[in-house]
Amino acid sequence: MYSRRTLIVAAGCALVLPYLLWQLPVYSSGQLDLDQRCQQQQNPSTLLIQPQPQKRFRVAVASHFGFHFDVYMALVWTLERVMARPDMQGSVEVFAEQPFGYQFHQIVDELRLYRGGAVRSPESLVAEIGTGEIDLVVLGTCEIDLRAEPSKALLAAWDARPNSNKFKLVCIVHNIEDTDWQLSIPEWSRRNAIRILPIAEHVGAAFRRSFLVSADSADPAIRSAGLENVPVDVHVPVLDLAVEANRDRARVLANAVIQGSFFSDRRDYHKIFAELNESLAVDPKVWGYLPLQDNEASYRVDTSLQDPPFRLFLIGSGYIEIPEQLQNVVVIRDGLDYPEFYALMSQMDICVPAFSSEHAGEYYDSQASSTFAMAVECDVPILVTERIKKSYTYVDDRRAVVTRPAAMREVEALRALRAGDVSYFLRGAGIVADSPTAQTAQRMIRHGWVRSAEESRAFKESIWAANERVVERILRDL
């Protein structure tokens, strides 16, 4: 059936057709004919819209910070892909301390993230801006790179250039709660010269809300900066890693990972340990271990079982004490270089965010955890709730996540996924089988935790395509 709007448009075209034919000589040959006009009114997607011209051609990506190179070099990779297309042009140069820490330069070389030649010192950035050729400056960690003195130097360089040859500043950001550098934003906004580029959508949303509030400030110096007009985009730092992992759907879940610094104020390690200990005490066999004997302090692997035992990997940095019972269950890997980190991470079956309940709001509302991007680029599904998906919207896809009901704790979900059964959880929590919570848990088991290499690849390609659209907007000043 035709829609009412389609019928009205078609009737209108039919009524005016005789008049337009009479007036045909008036229309130039270069204009659209009537049939095209009527077709376009019925299908607006066929309208011929001329793209905005590219305005930024020489890009400098710079940082003084000794970390986050995996974030800003992912952007360099996107910039180079976009500017290599027939409809775009330009070049990108990197200004950062060398060599990159933790052997990341090996990743840069292996993946060919940067083809612009030698990486230059960040100290030479302002002088290079002074030549007038750089028209876009990206700072890798604005929380560090745009503090008072660096901002003053960049502002002076911006002011010194003629109005016809100004550059734009792009700020990669991770945490809106880090506010010292944000004192510089109004001056850049007043010059219409800044845009914000967080690595996750919820941080972008937090900046948009903050700018709307500041734009309505009682302080005329803030209100006049036009902060509500500062563009905010999101670029997700996912690299194209060579991932080799076992994707056998019949394999039992064996390796879970919590990635990040070993601080309990950010991740609830101790609660995870306590719940894992409790579950092992009830049924060690489901986890692949023998019951504790009177003279034993730690669970031992049940070698009579065919399936591998469950292990919880902690990959990050710092120090954390492991309960004695879990010495054979929890594996710590700290201080890994990037090649080692990616190789180990890619062997994990599932990633557990384990956000601390005390400070979880930060990771949901104001700060981006790199865990999600790292899990995605290593083809490791992430154990999430609806709340997490609504914050980290770029992973809200069945190819990237395993969704548990919020009523099911992470250890309970791991047990259910390993056993392929949620009945133990439902009985223990007193949840009826036809409730929404039970249905979510059963759906989690039905979908399973294994994602094929093709699924993971297709999902990452969708992220890369979105990143390219963001870079296009930046280069076109949209």
C-alpha cells in the first residue's frame, strides 16, 4: 500500500504537470526535470546534495604525555585512510616523544599506522605551526597537553596567523572530571577554533551537557564564549590487530580477563574474589577444580575432567593480593609490553569490566574505560549489562558483547556461561522462569559467548567506518 504522503505528492505532481509543460521553455536544460522532482519528493534520499569541501589538509597529531599513544595513533591511522581516498587529500604528521613506551612502536610499524615519515619532537610543534602550513592540530591527551602554558603557546601561535590562515584544534579527551585544562576551552571557543573528540559516547554526552550549562552562565566572560557551539565527536580507538584465537563454539568458557590497573577503588577485585570463592566452595567441579581438603589452602585443578579449568586473568599494572584459595585460579600479568599484551588478551574468552560499585558512576557517566576498545580490537566479547551498553553505545551489538541481567552478578554469569545453564542462578535468587530477568539470562546462554572471526571483523569494520565519517567531518569543518 502507498503511504498517504506518497499519494498526496503524486497527485500534486499530476495537477501541476500541464502548467509546467506549458512553462517548460522557462526552465534551463541544466535543471532537474519534473519526473525527477516528483521522485525526489517521494524519496528524499535521492536528493542531490553537494558535499562540503575539504578545509583542512595538513594535520599535526601531537602529545607530550607518555601514554595514550594507542589512542591518538589509532586516529592517525584513520586520518591517513581518509586522506588517501580519491575524494580527499592531505597529510598527517606526528609530534611525540620517541620511542613510544611499552614497545608500541612495534605495533605502529607492524600495522603501518603512520606513513608520514619520522615522528618529530612535540617541542617543535609551535614552531612548525608558525610556518603557516599546518591547519589542524590534534592533541592526544588534552587533559595533559592543553594545560595553562601549552594552551597559551598554541593560542599565541593561532593569534599570530592571518585570519585567512587559522588552524583548528581538536582535543582527544578521556575524562570530563579532569577539569584543570578546561579553563582554556572558552578562549578557544571564542575563536571558533576547537572541537572535542572523546573516545566514548557517554563522555561526549557529558561534555555537551557541560557546554550547555556553561553557555548559560551568569559570568559574561563564559557566556560570551559560545560554548554550546563547540562540536563534539567520538573516535573509538580500535586497531586492526592480527588476532589468532580458538573460536570453537563447542569449547567451554575457560579464560576470563579483567583489564586495567589493580586498584580496588576502580574495579571490584575483592568482591569478585569473594564471589568466586563462594561459588567454588559450592561446586568446584563446574569450574574445573577439586574440593578443598582439610590440609589444603588452594583449589587444585581436577585433571580427570576433559574441559580446561577456569582461570581469571588480571592484566594491567600495580599490586593486588590474591586470596590463598584462588592462587591456582587467578593469574596476574602486569607491566606487559603492547605486543605481549595484545597476544595474551586475544587468547581470552570473555572480558569482565568489574567496575567498582563505589566509583562505577565515573565509568558510566564521565570517564571512558579503555577496556572496551581493547577487548573489541582483540575480538574478546565483553560481559555487560544494559546500563553499560547505554553508556558505551559503540559496543551495543551482539557481536561484541554478552548481556547479563543486572540481577546476575558477574561471577554468576561466568558460571552460567561455563555450565551452559542458568537454573542454579534462578533457583538461588528465587526468580521465576517466565520473568524478564530469567528471559535475559536464558537469552545470554542461548546466544553464548563465542563470536566467530567473521562476526568480530564485521563489527570492527562498522567502527572503522564510523571513525572515518568523524574524520571526514573534522577535515570539512562540519
